[in-house]
Amino acid sequence: MKLIKHIISTLFISIFLLFWSCSTIKKAENPISLSGIYPHLAMYNNEGECGTGAVVPWADRLWVVTYGPHLPNGSSDKLYEIDSDLKQTIRPESIGGTPANRMIHKESQQLFIGPYAINQEGNVRTIPYTSMPGRMTGNARHLTKPADFIYYGTMEEGFYEVNVKTLDVHTLYEDANSQRKAGQLAQHGDLLPGAHGKGLYSGQGVMVYSNNGEATKEALHKFDVESGALLEWNGKDWKLVRRNQFTEVTGPGGIYGNENPDTDPIWTVGWDHKSLLLGVREPEEGWSFYRLPKASHSYDGAHGWNTEWPRIRDVGVDGKEDYLMTMHGLFWHFPKVFTKKNTAGIRPRSAYLKVIGDFTRWNDQLVFGTDDSAQKEFLNKRSAKGSIEGPGQSNSNLWFTSVDQPDQLGPNTSEGAVWLDEKVIANAFSEPFLFAGWSYRAAWIHNQGTKSSNFLFEVDQDGKGNWKEVQNVTVKGGASSAIHFGEEINGEWIRVKSDINTTATVHFFYTDEDKRKITSDKIFTGLSRINESHSIGGLLYGLGDNRRALGVSALNYEIDKAEPIGYYELNEKLELVRKEDAETDQLIQQKFAIPQKAVILEESSVLIVDDAGRRWRLPLGDEMLRPLTEQATLRICREVATERDLFNCQGTFYELPAENADGYAKIRPVASHDFRINDYTSYRGMLILSGIDPDRLNKNENPHILVSNDKKAAVWAGAIDDLWKIGKPRGHGGPWKDTKVKNGEYSDPYLIGFYQKRKLDLYHQGNETVKFTIEVDPIGQGNWMEYKEVTLSPNEHYIHDFTEDLPARWIRFKVDKACSATASLVYN
């Protein structure tokens, strides 16, 4: 009998263990995800920011480090180990800090990531901050003993050589945080110009170091002051290469270091207020520099805080090399063979909204480490947000995508200048500017001198330095001229020169056909439409105190009133659960209330007066949005990726840079919609929207709509870059509508860039013939160029369709006689 009981007991235990094991495997094989984001992989810390510094496959695992904002001696950040079943392990060796360095040391077969050295078996050793303090930003192979030592560089100019076997540290230059004096700005060291170190790489007998900021009070609020530096060290002395903001420094060897360090090129990427910069160093030639256009200006800022860590990485597989570059919100194809003698092959792919710190290819996917939700919003404050706070606790996540996702997001519309309000020397060519990769290409020339100047354009047709004249334009002193480059003009790079000394601007504007639809993708099915009188909304707040949940103060909106539904929390399993927590519910209602009059709705357009007192106008959407905006039931502005905002106004989501990156002047429409989106925020790397069709509470087939356990509340969840699929940008309006204007009076700037089909209707009511002057600003910095003059009789209409390649961001109008004028634009 005892034997039978023992057998039964053993069998029961075996069955239980088998069931438990299978259910665990199943859970690991089918983790919850939306739009490539797995909520259970979210990473939290107790700091003002939680960015992803490095993501590296190694020892059959994916290794990830996070960072806090300024923590040279450690923090609550962790080293994460993720297996192929997406099981996340927090390594006990974690000491945190602000690390973004990573390098695989071939000879010792170790991954160096942050302050950790990881061998082939996944064993972790840690270098304590007492031995090597600083915010670790890069690793490089040693110049003379690469098999035995590795270099570390910090953001405040600390440099170390570390023995790869013993991990003994020799300080080459002391980190500036150890020398900081009271009252000094925290990003600066006395060793080198610039501040806020970024990249480190070695080859050709030098170690190259970049920084992308300036530690001055002026740089905290201006984007166009002198900032950053590219430097190199020969083992003894430092040399300044160029005084601009630089980030990535790498080469064909990437994370391993160059295979042929004496001869392989070294690449660097950076920018200034005009455009992006690309540099290549070769043993005999030294450094050569090129310019590329910017897709986004949300990365600008002379302090350098907004850029994180742009990268160039090989994401190919099975021996096929495929280099991906991230820079200023655009994915780029980057050729491994890029040298001064072979510059062909750089191509734009698509625009993105995520803030990406590092990326890699792993298990036939791309994995992006992002910087999603910073508890401390740093300098990113503005009146349109009201007194809203950041999340209660900083967090970020990984974003898993297909290998071709970088080709499938936003349009690659880009622009940039080679000269911007600057003195030009006669017959001296500008730096080459990327020309290949777009269907529509145009440029503005503004001759700000007093004499006529001839501007000669040449293209390098094959990237081998074979320049050919393609355009010759004479521009009178004080005048401007637009150039449209037809399909017959081809080449990899373009450059320009003036035949006289003058002051000039030459700014390029590139775009492709935006093939997106006006209708929203099916993943947005279930959001409330604006023509529906009933909507389930709510105010959203990422909770603090290590609760790691999203608080939802749910509201029932009916026409012009809102009734509370209750308080809910969204957890890592994407369960929206009713909670009895009046204190948190009240906190959300008070501190995250939608501000009144975030914008001014006028009959003709949306008027914005920014924090610097500048006036801007944006298009209107459907008339049904007007009362919802005026009643403050729709969130207008909120930070949803670290140090940059989304701006949801009149049915259009815009990317809005921080004020220190020129703010509204560089606003960019992402997509338009007809949804009644009540609030939005980021949580565990996802974008969360409130404003759900009540019919979805009981019948819901869209996994992006998360319905509460009591079926009374709901939210939408996905990735911020899903917004590209919510609908092609559109709108209508203008700066004037039967507006009484004076002779010589300019209208406010009105947004015209990034829309495709654009039609103008211009007319006036009066007794005399009136001349209208139409001007455009291609840059957003007040560089107005005359587009056209139109003379109209009373009530005569001028109807004009702008071309796809109109090189403009803003448009404005003036008249030569007082009248009642209308300038109306429709964007489809």
C-alpha cells in the first residue's frame, strides 16, 4: 500500500513538474508584445533618466546596459542578460553609472560593455568606479599593445588603459568629475575643447575622440553657437581636428575595431546648425568632410544632450555586410567601402521617432535600445504642456523589428545648408553635400551681398571625385533664387562656389513622394472618431515608487461633459485592472489635467505664441475638433521620448523639438487623423493613447486596444513609430482670412513644409489693385526668400498649386496697399 501511495505521489509530482515546465516554456516562447515591444523587458532605474547605452549579442545572449543622466560613480542602473526565449536576467555584478561603451576584444574573447568584461561563457567581471570613475562613452583598441590592453574614454575626458586579463586600470587622463570645482558646469573638462563626450575609436596610429556639446550657459538655450569637437591623440599629444558637434567614431571593423588598423578608414558623424557632417580619415589623405541633410531637428542643441549615441553598425547576416546608420531621426544605408576615393552609396531609408541609443542584429531581427521615458524632463519645458510632470519613474525598453523596418517608417524628407548667412570666398567650393537618394531636389540661393554673384554647381557623378558642372545661376545682390534639379541631373554629391566674395545662404531641400494613405491603418481601429459623441478616455501617468505600472484616471466623455469612471492600472502583462486608490487618482487629475488654451484657435488657423514670444501658425483640421480643443479635452503637447515632444493639434501629430533646439521653428508634421485622442504618454517603451470607442469594450478584435477587467475602461498601446501609419499629413487654413492688413505688413509664418499636394487661394477685398509678395523660409530661422509677386484686382483670385519640390518650411505674405486679404491653403 505504501509503495502504491509512493508511486501515485511520485507520478503526481512528475505530472505537476512537467505541466509547470511546459507552461514556463510556453510563456517564454510566446511573450506578450505589441509593435515589437515586449513590456516585460522594460528597464527601470531610480534616476532622472533611464536610457539604453549599449545592446550587444554575445555568448548566446543579448547584453544590455542602461544609464542615468550624470552618474560618474555608479547608479541604480543594471546590466541585463536576455536569452533566446526573451527571459531577462538582471546580473548581480551591476554597478550602474552612465555607460554607452561597448567593444568585443578578439584576442581575449571578451565583451567589454559599460564597466563589465564578459567572457565566452557569460561570466561577468566588473571594474569598480573607484578604479575607473566617469561616464563611460567609448572603447578603442590599444595603439601599441592591442592584444593585452583596451582603451576607455569618458564623457568628461577621462581616459584609461585597462589590462584585458587582470582588469587593472592605468589612468592616462583623469576624469573631470574628480576635479570639478564649485559652480562649474558638470559636462566640461579642461583637457579638451567642447564637452559631453561621445565616440572613441583607434587606427592609423591615433585614438579619435568626439564630443557633441558646449558647457556654457549660452549653449543651454541656443542651438547655433560654437560647440563640440573632433580630436585625436597619438599616444602623447592631443590634436584638434575640427570644432563642430561630433558623435559616432567608428570604422569598417565596428565593434571589433578595424581589422587593418594601419590602412582601414575611420569614420565620424556629427552636425552643426546647418546640416549633418560626415568625416573620413585615411592614412595619407588625413581627414575629409562631407555634408548630409537633416530629417529631424529634435536632436539639435548646442549643449549636446539631445543626441544620445548615433551609430554606424553592421547589421548583416551570414557574411553579408549591411551597414545601418542612425542620425538625426533618419535611418541611412552606409557603405562599408566609404573612403575619399569612393564616396558612393550613402542613401536615406526612412524617418523614425524613437530615441535610439544603440542597435544590433540578433536572431534575424533588428534590436534597438531606446531612451523612452525620463522622469526629469531636463530643459524640455514649454507653456503648451502646462504644469504637467514627467513619469514617476524613468524607464526604457528594447524595440524588436524586421530587418527591413528601417525602410518602412516615415518619409525621408530632409534639408540642410552648405552656407548659412556666412561670408563666402570667391571661387572656393563648399563642402560636398549629399545629392543622391531623393526623387525631388531643390535649393535656395540667397545672395546677401550688394553685388550680383554667379553661383556654379557641380556634381560628383560616381563618388570618385569626377566633378561636372550642372547649373550656373546669377543672383543679384540682396536677392534670392530657387533651383529645381531635374531627373536628368544625377550624382552622388553636389557642391557650389561663388565668383565673388559675398555673404550667402545655399540651402538644399529633398523629398520623395509620400505614398502613405489618408486612411488609418487597421491597428488604430477602435479609437474614437471625432464625429462620435461618446468616448472612453482618461488621463495617463507612469507611476513612480517602483510600482512600474501606468495609472489611468478613466473618464467617460459625452459631447461636452466628462464623468469619472474610476482608477485603473496597466501592468506589464498589459492587463488594465480596476484599483481602489483615490490618492493616486486625485494626483493624476490634479497634476496631469489638460491645460486650458495651450493654443489659440482662430477662424483661419492655429496661432501659437512660443515661450520666446515668436508667433507661428499651423493648419486646422476637421471643424468637429474645434470644440474638443477649446474645451481642453484633448492633450496638445507632451514629452513621449526623452527631451522631445509630440504635439497633437487639430488632428495632426507633430514632432516638436525642445525650445533649445529651436522649438516650433523646426516643427514637423508626422501624420494626421480623425480620432478623438484624449491623452497620450509613454510606458515601458510603448506609446499609450486614450480615447476609445465604447463599442470596443465588449467586442474587440484589435490586440492594440486593451480593455479593463470590468469592461468599463480601455487604452490603445503600440510604438510611437506606429504613428506614421495613422494617416498622411493634411490640413487647411492660412495666416489671413478677410484680415485687415496694412501696407508692407507681413503675415505670421504659416507651416507649408512636409505636406505634398498644396493649393493656395489668394485674394483681397478693396477698391484698388494690390500686389501680394509671397515669401518662404526653407530653414525656420527667419531666412526669408521671395517666391513670387502677384498683382490682383479686387475679388480676383490667384489659385496656385505648389510643386512637390518646393524648398520651404514656412510661408508668409505681404501687401503693398491696405486691404482686407485672404491667403488660404489646402493640404491633401
